[in-house]
Amino acid sequence: MRNLWIVDFGSQYTQLITRKSRELGYSSEIITYKETKKRFDAGKKPHALVLSGGPQSVFEDENDYSFIFNHEDLPILGVCYGMQLMGRYFEGKVERGTIGEYGHAKIHTTNDHSISNVPNEINVWMSHSDHITELPKDFQLVMESHNGLVAAIKHNSRPILGLQFHPEVEHSEHGKDILNYFLKDVAKLEMDWGANEMLEEAKELVRGVEKSKVLCAFSGGVDSLVAATLSHEVLGENVYCFFVDHGLLRPQDYGHIETLKKETSLNIEVLNVKELFFNKLKGLSDPEDKRKAIGNTFIEVFEQKVHEYEESKGIKFEYLLQGTLYPDVIESISPHEEDGKSVTIKSHHNVGGLPERMNLKLLEPLRYLFKDEVRILGEKLGLKHEWVYRHPFPGPGIGIRVLGEITEERVLKVQKSDQILFEELKDKNLYDSTWQALTVLLPVKTVGVKGDARAYEEVICLRMVNSTDGMTAVWTDMPYKFLTKVSNRITNEVSGVTRVVYDITSKPPGTIEWE
Ligand code: XMP
């Protein structure tokens, strides 16, 4: 159990509070109102608690919060909705706003207050219409907005702080300092989170399955690499990594897997099943049909492998190792949700369905970690920087980047153009300036001239995006010179391609992949 509980009221930023507090060195977890109540009823209490923001109005919230607020010495931070709950409970006046404050707002300190490292006037991110119009009893005003609205309040004697703005979002200047002020100066928490703690916790999860045979669907991406490496440290040769070569990989992936085979002690077996995948994909051009065919073939390949190991080697797998991360595990739910479940499990996995079919239990040692934490953990485990900072690559591979029917010839066009993009990113030192980079073959032909002849050939689209978790993304503003070089090389070196375009769509509305 973590020292800091973040009670989630459904704000889109709640995960950021957890991430930021962990970056500052404090263990934290997201829980629902119902789970919080259950734990308090069972006599459990955190060292400090954050009440998150939320999309609804406190006027629609009939929950009783006295079980939280009546603990005299419990440090509490209320953010936005959380502050308004505080305002109402402690007999202040909260009013429904007719107009709100959304986006940037300037705020300043009042009454000679100061927060360590934070200037007296800052720009912060607001997203509210209800607001506190009369201070709650025994609270003082610490900051107000230039519109004259309450921006931060503090209890006179108890460790309670309320913020109308969102310190957890990047747009709030000194937001991290303000969170740190609460955690360190108001709540007086001890730092208890870092690479050592992450490693210990993840290993503890693996120790729970000691002596079992573990099957790992190994992609070589950071999640499966870190999950396999730390499981291997605990379970040794009982971890079997299978890498599926479905023929929908890029040249860099073949190089990467060879390197990992040579330079790590992981037990990696490459399964050459290209023909099977291409046969299953023959004639399919609908994106969903293709994804389904790829997913089912993955399962078929692993089923065969499990049987083969059981029959010919007498090895019976009990666990499937997956690199599931915290954002997959936790999903914001509203405090009014009736089912009272604290988390909803989402499955976005390339071998979804396999555990049920093969009667395998799941081993998910990274289930409490964010992606950036997995990278820190990877380096702690001695994995190379370039391995843990590789761009994400989807399980279905090029299969979802060749729009229309998948043929060897069309796959080759993406493989070649992707390799050119990759080489140029590395050469110009731009690989780390984008979160993901890919090329897509469009199902359209356009007219061009090559030499002096008319060409009627296909189009490659370049897609480069910046993101933190793939849930939202913005297109990366790459130098024109770089784009020109990549475009020239593709049209010159990839036969059957006359035109290159650059995708400048954010997510939403566009997804990162095209299918
Ligand atoms: P989208 O296209 O949904 O992609 O914006 C978000 C991120 O997820 C990756 N992605 C996948 N990864 N299996 C995976 O392992 C999949 O089926 C899959 N689909 C999308 C995508 O590359 C991006 O990083």
C-alpha cells in the first residue's frame, strides 16, 4: 500500500498527479472514493491524501466526506473539484459558476504568503466553473486569480491545502514545485519512491510465481524487454521468450532481436511464421479483418508452441508474462458509479484471449508502473539506453501500415521507406526528438514523372508524433531539410513510390497508426 492515495473523481489529469508525485520521490496510487471509504472503514489510512479534480459539479455529489475530513492530522490536498468539496465541508460558500475559467490564468499570492521556490505571480491551468466565493472556516486565502477568484487556500492549523488550478499539468508554471510544497512542507512525507523501490516491488510480484514455467510473448519493445529481464533475474531459465517473426517487421527489428540474443542472457526463440501470416492475410483489406487475422494467428502460433513444449519437452507453461502498465490497469471512474469497482482492466494486447484459451495465469510485474518508470527500471537493470528508449512498434507491425491488401511487394515498400526514415533520424540526431516515427503505404496511386517518363505509382506517408503515452499526440514539427532528404531518398530508392506526404494530424482526431 502506498503512502499517498489519490482519490479519483474522474479528472482527465488524475494520472498526472500520480506521475508527478512519483517523480518527486513519493509512492502514490490512484483509488476511487468507494475504495477509499472501504479502506478507512477497515482502519487503514494513508500518510497523505489528494482529492482530484472531476468533471461533475459538487452540487450533484451527495457522498459523505466526513470520514476523510474528520481526521485532524491527515494531510489533504484538494485539486479543483477536491478543493470545492473541502470548501463545502468546512462551511465555506461554493457557487455554481455562470462563466468558467478554462485554460491559462494568471494568479498571484495574497496576504504576504509565499510558497517555496514559487514566484508571487504565475500562469496556471484552470478548468472549472463552480468556485469558492466565501472562504471556509479556519482557512486563509493564499493565492487568487487576476479575475479575483479564489485560487489557493490553506487551513490555519491543519495540514490541508486547496488549489483551484491543476498543478499537475505542464501548462501550470511551477506546478511541480507546488505539489512538492504540499508533499514535503505541508504533509511532511518521507521520500519513498525511486528505481530501487520499483525494482523491489516488481521483483516481489515475480517471486510469487517462483518455480513456474513462464511464457513470454517477446516483442523486444521496452515493456516486454524489461518485464522479461527482471523476471529472468528472479526465475532464471524458467522464462521462455518467443519472438514472432510474422514477416511484418522492419529491418531495424531484425537487427534488434539479433543484438538482444547476443548481448542479453535471455532465452529467446525466434519463431519464423511469415508464410502462415501471409496466407491468413491473403485477400483481406479491411483494417478490422486484418487486425483480427493477425491477432488470431498470433494465438494459433503460441498455442502450437505451448503444445509442442508440453508434448516433446515435458514443459508445462503456467504463466503468460505481459508488460501491462499502470495506465492499462487503472481507469478513471466517477464517484457516482454504482458498481463500486476500484479498477477496470483493459486488454490491449497482441495475444489477448491466449490466457483463457491456454489456461495460463497472468504475470504482470510492471502493472503498477508508468512507461517512463519502466525505462528507468530498464536502465537500472543494466539494459542499454537505446534499447529502453526505442520508439514503440505495434504487435501487428507493418500489417497495419500497408493500407489495403498486404502483399510481399507492398510490405517491402514500407520496410525500405521505414529504414530510410530510421537511418536519417539517427544520422541527423533526431531520433529522440520524436516519440514515434513510421511510414505508411497508402492504397492510392498518383501520377508523377520519373526520368522523362510518366509514372503511376503508390504514395508513402511519413508520420512522426510526440506523445507521453500514446493516448494523445501531436505531430512532430520536423525540419524541412530533413523531410526533403527523406522524401528524396524514398522516391529515388523505393521502387513503385512516386510521392511522399507528411501527416500533420493530431490525436485526437487522428490515431497514430492509420489502421
Ligand atoms: P493509435 O493508432 O491507437 O496508437 O493512436 C497508439 C499507440 O499504440 C500502438 N498500437 C498498438 N500496439 N498492438 C500494439 O502493441 C496494437 O494492436 C496496436 N495498435 C496501435 C501505436 O503504434 C501507438 O504507439
